Amino acid sequence: MHTISLLNELVLAAPAPDGAGPNSIAHVISNITGWIMGITALVATMFLVIGGLRYMAAGGDPAQVEQAKGNFKSALIGYALAVLAPVILQVLQGILGG
């Protein structure tokens, strides 16, 4: 039941909660914001974990340490994008006239 409701939130033509017809652009962007933030944070967390494992397994190898640092930088960028997703989508909403 929960999966079905999540899928309905992503469908652009799904009826609005009040049954008034299609969702407004603001409602659609609001739903997409949550998804983007979650997926981006998940991917950033994966990079953080992989970087940590690489760093621990490096054993003093400078090349492995540099790869781990690259993973940490990617994780930081991912978290920044997750935090900035609402701002980016708000600008997109302003451009689209929602």
C-alpha cells in the first residue's frame, strides 16, 4: 500500500488530494524534492562508506589514500546537492511559473 502511494506522488497526471484534477506544478516539485534529496543523500552515503573502507584498507598506499579522498570529496558534493535540492527546484519552479 505504501509503495503505491509513493508511485502516485511521482505521476504528474495523478489527481490532486482534493480531487480537483491534475496536481499543480508546486505540488509535483514538492514531491520530487523529497525524492531527489533522499536519493542524493543515499548515493553520498555510499561514497562515504566506500571512501572509509578504501582508506582503512589502503595500508599506507598513497594511490589508495588518494582514491579514498576522492570518494570523500564526492560524498561531500553529494550531501551539498542534497541540501541544495530544494533551492534548485524552487528556482526551477520560478522559471516554469509555478
